[in-house]
Amino acid sequence: MAKKAHVSETPATQMLRAHGVAFTEHPYEYLEHGGAQHSASVLGMDPFTVVKTLVMQDQDARPLLVLMHGNRTVSTKNLARQIGAKSVEPCKPEVANRHSGYLVGGTSPFGTRREMPVYIESTILALPRIAINGGRRGYLVGIDPKACVDLLGATPVQCALAE
């Protein structure tokens, strides 16, 4: 019987455990710039159910997190309009790392260094389970998407664009 690869705790898994959120672990071989599409194909998952965590900022450089389907992009215009901002843009990787406390490619919305507003594409909440980054490159956790609302106060938005 093959031994399951042990994955050490991350701030994200610590937060999930502390709040009693059941999750499954899905380690995979990380590929630089592979994104959610790569992790989905390696793990045999639908990229629509693999949720990426994007660190963005508004016109005043205030950070925010956007949870988006792995095979969709964010319409920053639609997002800005819905959250009452003049504009929204992705943070540069080094800025995103500073805000979240995670390395880009391993950003989880759980256990971030600083508290930020979280926005979730509304169609994600209709899925029975999602895979989302567990706080390390090459590591996803499977959870009920409602945990994003319960733990993070994620606000549903409609800003997905097909890739």
C-alpha cells in the first residue's frame, strides 16, 4: 500500500482545522506559471472547480482577494463597478506576496498575513466542492465553497470572463 505524501501545516490548513472545516489534501507537482489549468489536469479535476486566489488592488492600492474559477478570468471593470471602486488591477507578484504572506502560485485566501476583503465569483457557490490553494505551491485542498463565505465573509460577485 502506497504511503500518502505528508503535507506540513500551512497558515491556511491551521485556520481550516481551527474552525472545524473538513478538507481533503491534493498535493501535485508544481509548474511555474502552470496555474489552475495545470493543477486541474495533473489532479484529474475540472478546471471550473479549481478556484484560484487572485490578489488585486483598487485605485488607492488597497488590496483585495478575488476567488475565480480556474478556467475564467476576472473582468476588472465589472468587479470595480460591483464593489464601488473606480478601478481594480492585479497586484505585482512581490506586492501580492507582501499582502498575503504567501508566494504567488501558492496563495490561499485562508490564513493571509493581513485581512483583506474577499470577493467570490457567485457561480462558485453553486458547486458542491471546490479545490483551492492550501497555502503552498503544489498543494490544493478540497472544501465546501460555502466555507469561503462562512470563514472569510466572501462577497459574491459576477465578474467572470471565459478564457
